Amino acid sequence: MARRRIVFLTRTECGLCDEALPRVRQAARWLRRDLEVADISTIPEYEAKYHLRIPVLLDGRERVVGEGPMTKWQALAAVWRS
């Protein structure tokens, strides 16, 4: 069975991203998701769409399953929804 893929959108010097990423990584390990981290400043379509919303967590269909500050439990719930 293939593992589900999730994408964590971030950018350099994003404090909220720096706090949320370890929580999302841990949740991805627990729930067996493949996590990709993408810097929105290198992807113009993501920069235009999400630049004020990061951190953003997308599922494999590029639907938003989590955004903004995330506690450990919010990260786990977001990854679960993916």
C-alpha cells in the first residue's frame, strides 16, 4: 500500500513555520505519511496563493488540511485529515 503524501509550505525566516514543522514531522511519522517541505518563495503559484497563510499543510490533492500556528494536536489532526 502506497503511503499518502503531504506537503508543508514554508518560507525562510517564518517563525510559525519553524514551530509547526517539527510537530508536523512527528505526526507524519506516527501516521505514516510521506512529508515534503516546500519553500513557497521558489514556487510562484504557491507564493501568490498562500503567502499570508503559511505555514500551510496540503494533502495529496493539494487541499489545505491545516494552516497557521499548530499545536501538537492540531498538527496530528491536520495530518490525519490528509
